[in-house]
Amino acid sequence: MTIRIAGIGTSLPPTIVTNHDLEQRMDTSDAWIRERSGIGERRVSGVTSEMGLDAATKAIEDAGIGAGDIDFVLLATCTPDQVIPATSTQITRGLGLTCGSMDINAACAGFAYGYAAAFGLMLAPGGPNRVLVVGADAMSKVVDWTDRGTAILFGDGAGAAVLERHEQGDLLGQDFGVAGDLREILYCNHADTIVMEGREVFKRAVRAVTQSVKNALDQAGLTPSDIDVVLPHQANVRIIEAVCSRLDIPMEKTHNVLEHTGNTSAASIPLAMAAANEAGALQPGKIVVMTGFGAGMAWGSVVVRW
């Protein structure tokens, strides 16, 4: 027995801010934003726990189980509802559960970290049979809406996946790291707004993700040509293109939603996963790479057999 993803769910708040809306607030344009990021609109005014609960409920339904079948809840987020208690407790409360739960903050790499952490919990002696992994962030509450360097990029959303013991699926390789000396290029202090050195983040992200995917593939005994599906962090389509070019992976193997969501931080990989699933790309036996990067500077990649 190993572990598979049995159900996927997503949640986006109803309020949409388009590039044309941003044109009214700052010196920017739809063409400028699309050219540099690939983003056309983003969702805002979400609440992390509410979006997370909505996505979790849908993932449980998609898995064909009941909430009571979940043994552990893991929430990846960098925008918790409050400092204490962990926001994951509000998701367990909403589901009517009293099982263990915890939050993970690896910023935009959070879902990859959460997937690996859940896998490890399940393989440990006496570990849970099913773990609900949620990525949810309300980035709009930490964005300076007068700063065109960040306001154009971020949005709110959530995605969730149910991991369960099964003969189908496996974690083949993983790679995680943090360059703490790069904190100053992307950070948000308590009760403050995001500060980002966009060009430096772009360069560092491309290098880190490229090497991280290589490391995870090496551990799995695979090469880029073995990859069937790439689920990248949805920060900027130009970053995704640059990484794929360096790895010689066709962009057609990636699944991207950022045109309509923007950068939703820890929610972006499961949102891309849902899009890939809807497209019929996530078939049993397919080799899938999930890779993310974010503040910290943190990065993480997992190679999965679906």
C-alpha cells in the first residue's frame, strides 16, 4: 500500500478585480500586466479559513467519502485568520472534526511542503489513513493596492486534496530548501504589506525551481523527458516559461490558471491540479511534478506517480 490523491477541491471568492480595474487606480495597463505576468484578473476579499473549508468540503465530496473519514488536517498558508490558534482548527471545526491539525507556512511553496509532510505522517507507525491537505491564502489583505509591483500579481483562493492509503500512486522524489539570507527580497511584516524586489525574485525563482526539479528527478531516477504533467506555482507565466525552457519541458505539459486567479500563494498548486484533473491529464501512472517557491526564500518540489 502507498498513497494517492483521492479527491480535489477548489474555492475562489466571488469578487473579481480585473487589470482594467487596476488601470483606474495606478499607472498600469492590461497589456503591460499581461505581457509581464500573464495575469488578467484576480479574486479578492476572501477569508483564509472560509475558502479553505469550502475547498476541503469539495475535495472530500470528490473523494467519495465523509468528513468523518479524515484523520488529520494540514493547512498551508501565510495569511492565517489570526496568530493563535492555527487556522486549520477552524477548518476542522467547520467539518465537525476533532482530529489533529496544523498550519505550515512556507509561503508560495506551502502546498508542496504540505504534500510531503502529509505523506510522511501517513507512512509513520500508527499514522493516519487519510490526510486533508489544504492550501489557502487571502493575499489581498497583505497587498498594497497602490503598488503596481505587487498589486497586479496577487489574489485570493484555496485548493485542497485528500490523500489516502491505496495501491495506486507514490511519492518518488522530493527536494526542499530555504535561502534565509534572501528574506529582504520578499517579505511581509506583521500587520504590514508585501515588500518585493520583483526582478531579483524572478531571477532567484527561476534558478531555484530549475535546480529543485532536477534534484527531485535525480532522487526519483528520472529525467525531465519522463514528466507527463507539471503543476507549477502560479506566480508568473514568464517564470514558468523560463523554468520549462531550462529543463527542456514543453509548456504544453504545464497546467496554469493564473490568468484568472493571479498568484494565490499556497493555493496555486492545487488550483493548477484541479485544472489538470478537469483536462483529463491526471491519469493513473502518470509522472507529475509539483513545484513551488516563495518568501523565505523557500522552494520545494515533489515527483509523484499518480
